[in-house]
Amino acid sequence: MSKPSQFDFDFIIIGSGFGGSVSAHRLTEKGYKVAVMEMGRRWGPDNLPSTSWSIHRWFWRPKLGLRGFFNMRIFRHVTIFHGCAVGGGSVTYAGTLLQPVKKVWESGPWAGLADWKTEMPTHYETAERMLGITENKILGPADYLLHRTADASGCGHTFYHTRVGIFQPTNGEPGGQTLPDPFLGGEGRERTTCIACGGCIMGCRYNAKNTLDLNYLYLAEKHGAQIFPETKVIDVKPINGRSDGCAGYEVETVTSTAWIHRQPRRFTCYAVVFAASSLGTMELLFRLREKGSLPAVSAQLGQHVRTNSESIIGARVPGCREDLSQGIAIGSGVYIDEHTHVEAVRYPRGSDTMSLLTTILTDGRPGSRRIALWLRNILVSLLRHPIKSWFLFRPQGWAREAVILLCMQAVDGEIQMRWRRLWFWPFRKFLVSGGDKVPTYIPQANQFAKKFAEVAGGTAMSTLPEILFDVPGTAHCIGGCVIADSPAHGVVDSRHHVFGYENMYICDGSVIAANLGVNPSLTITALAERAMSFVRPAPAKAWESRVRE
Ligand SMILES: Cc1cc2nc3c(=O)[nH]c(=O)nc-3n(C[C@H](O)[C@H](O)[C@H](O)COP(=O)(O)OP(=O)(O)OC[C@H]3O[C@@H](n4cnc5c(N)ncnc54)[C@H](O)[C@@H]3O)c2cc1C
Ligand code: SF4
């Protein structure tokens, strides 16, 4: 069957994060007419906020007038932090790009479906080249403290410099130098070297972090892909009388930042790539299955959601002589035991709002006893050391004086996401979490935070949601539409085709079927590279229906 031409686009990609950007670039390269629908805004050095106090330019809650690039969703089992922008999570991410250990391919529903260990290295290599990954050469005071703490805890030999997607100065050169494209063989934009301001998580205002709009998306757009920012996809349905999508799809969008005139638009296409992140793709697919647009999506939707078993702890050193915000956002890490990985994270000077979520570290099993212990600790601190406590809890100076220790465990633990009505708001359904709780208390991590505080001369910290509600925080939500052998076990096959539909793919963190134990973006990128490598170049594509063949 030759390719008819009555469609607006060959492929419509929903979301412009890691999976979406790779898909956009590779499909454009293969000769397809591609559109990328992205509900977030475009960001660059001229409009990124200088600190997190510019809440309206940092946080994403368009109905409240907040049109930033960072979102936080609170569920009963987990608080999920994620990005929302042209370039997806890359605008707010720390730039740490690590490969997981090979045994992640041996567990979970994707095990045995491909020769992952042989295939993936090539795709990781391509992803590393495109994302411009190098070993971090910029260590700040927080990294040296991490190293000293690791030495004092007997795991100093595991200290490593992170691998990052940041344009670093060559040895000895000062940062801030603008040079021709260093990463994309001269096809990319000129870039400026990193000045170690620690601001990666607030978005790089110095053109040094390798965000997707500077690599994959940049090339996709340069070669013809059309990016629609502030455009939210609200419906996807098969058309032309074929319910399996083999005759194309209609994609409906609205303006994500509009209050009243939401400008509904409809586009047609042959093929769709869902790349709206683990949370975004799950939410959209649940809604579309419920309303009957995509009723055949597997009942496994929402299963095997993983939070990388994370715990966010840290330390604050009031009156610290050094500026702990200096360096890059995540400059180094250590392995405190076989399963437990800790990274030193920082916010840029002045970005003190996260202090509102932090409090004194409190040990013990979650529940009322831990809350009581925490209240006692606060009271004792206030009564015994009122001035010290004031300096410990005040927001001002938090980013300069604090280090977050991001603890990730490579042990398995998963939750489910469901589409339910809430008892207090029964008028519509929402995404809600279910299953066993992921532990918020990792004793060895707390021990390490205390040692860190001792070495730094400060106080160990934890986050309020973990203590009060036993809810861990994560920036690394993955799974929910996992790769499997059949719809009985997952939502997509090993080439990312959605079970039950033709010419429909998922390329984002939702397909990951095991706990990676490291930050996931490099794996999402490499998996998307692999998925796109199976799509034939445009002239040869038959738009085949597997049903009809
Ligand atoms: C503060 C922070 C720091 C992080 N640091 C790191 C790090 O150092 N290393 C690392 O590996 N990972 C890091 N992460 C995690 C990383 O950002 C995510 O794992 C990654 O971005 C996920 O990629 P993705 O392709 O699944 O989707 P995303 O990159 O999340 O992109 C999905 C996009 O889809 C859009 N979207 C969603 N729904 C719709 C819709 N209906 N219509 C249109 N568009 C839609 C969203 O706006 C978003 O832009 C960090 C995350 C945060 C929040
Ligand atoms: S440390 Fe500062 S200059 Fe360097 S990449 Fe991060 S935000 Fe950009």
C-alpha cells in the first residue's frame, strides 16, 4: 500500500521530552512529516527565572497563572517532580546521564524479549554522543564534602564524578566562553561553557546545559519538524472506519496556557508517538480508554510504576563559610552499599523555596511515633538552641548552605496508578496511586546524612512529606506502560508498538520495566533511539496493518 497524502502529518508526537525529541529527530531524518505537540512553553536564557522565588516562571499550574517548567504532583504513595516544557524534563533536569547496571535487562516483563545486552550499547553510545555527555570536571564544595563523608563511612573508594550533559570548559580555562557548536558536528548552535553556578535545576541561563532544544529537538526543527508549544493533546482516536488505527488517527488539542479561549484544534496523521512522560502518558491513555477513543489499550496500563526507590535527605550548614551551591547541580556520587546510591545535589544561590519542604532528619518507622519524635526534635532544638534553630529553619540562605542527598536504591518496589473518582470530588476521575507503600525510611541513607552533617559541621535534614505523610518524593517516575510480550503483561511490545493498535508507539519513561537504580533519562533516550531504528525510512514505509498482513 503506497502512502496516501490526505493527512496533516505522517507522525504526531505527544510531548517533547527525551523520548519525544529522539523520535522527532529520527523520524524527520527518515523523511517523515512530523509534528510535536508540547503543552509546556519554550524556555531560553532570556526568560528562565534567576531563582525559585519567581514562582510563576518556575512552577507549572496554568490554571493558577503559573506557567513555569517544573511540576509537582502529590499522590498517596509518592510525590512526583517532573518537567513541562519544550524539551520536557531536560529544561529542569540536573544533566546527570548514567547507564544502569546490565542486570536491569534480566528482570521485569521485558526480560528475554530482545537481546538487550547486545543491542543497547550501540544505542547508549548514540544517545551519549547526541546528549554531549562527558565526565564532570567541576567539583564544588558539596562534592568534596560527599567524598570526605564517604571516606569517613568506609565507602570512599566508590566516589565518582558524574557523567553529565554539560558543556564544560577545557582544563584550566575559565567558564563563560562562547564557542562554535562543540557536539553536533557543526550542525548545532554556538554554546557557552559552564560557569559552575549550580543552577541546572532552575534551567541553565548560560547556554551551557545540553537541553533537548539544543540537540535532538534543534535538529528535528531544523530539518522540518513542526513544534507546537503550549499545545495540550486531549484526544487521539482512530479514523476512516478502522478502529485499530491502521487508517490513521485524529489528534485533538487545546491551548494549555489559555484560561477561556482554549482554541480546540484537530490534526490528522498516520501514526502517533506518545511521549508525554510516565505520568503524562498514563494519564492521557487512561482518559482515552475511559472515554472510548482508545478502548483496546491493555488492562496493564498503570501497572509496574516505579519511583527508583528514592529518598531525599541532606544537610544544612548555617553560616557555612563556603558557598555550597557552587558546582554543577549533581557533580558526584557514591555507593554506600551494593544497592544504595547517593548523589550530592544543589540549587543555585537564592533559590531557597525548597527550604519550605525540608526539616530536621528523624529516624524511625513511618507513622505517628515518627511524627511525635520529629515534633519532639523540633521542640528540643527550638528550646535549647533558639538562635541556631532560627538559622536552620529560615528560608534565606538555604541554597548557599544546604546539600540535598538524593538516595536511590536498585531494589525492586513498585506501585500502581489507577483512574478513579475521589470521595471528596466524585464529578470526574483522576489518576490515583495504589499498592504497597514504597519505604520512605532507608536507615543506611539516614546514617549517611548524619555523617555528612557531622563532617560538614551542620544538621542532617529530611523532607516534610516523607515525615508527615510517609510519602517519598521522586524526580524519576518510570513505568506504567511497560514493555512486555503481550497485553496480558504490559502495554507495548519490545519495539514500543502499543498492543491493540497499528502505527501507535510509546517512547518515554513509561515503557521502562525494571528499577534502574540510576537517573533514567539516558536509558529513555537510548530506548527511543532503538525504537526509532526499527521504523523504515519514509518512502519504503508501507503503513502496514499487522492485522491485515
Ligand atoms: C528537578 C529534576 C531533576 C532531574 N534530574 C535528572 C537528572 O539529572 N538525570 C536524569 O536522568 N533525570 C533527571 N530527572 C528526570 C528526567 O527529567 C525525566 O526522567 C525525563 O525527563 C523523562 O523523560 P520522558 O521522555 O519520559 O518525558 P519528559 O521529559 O517528562 O517529557 C514529557 C513532556 O510531555 C509533555 N506532555 C505531557 N502531557 C502532554 C499532553 N497531554 N499534551 C502535550 N504535551 C504533554 C510534558 O509537558 C513534558 O514536556 C530530573 C527531573 C526533575 C524534575
Ligand atoms: S552549573 Fe550553571 S552554567 Fe553550568 S550548566 Fe548548570 S546552570 Fe548552566
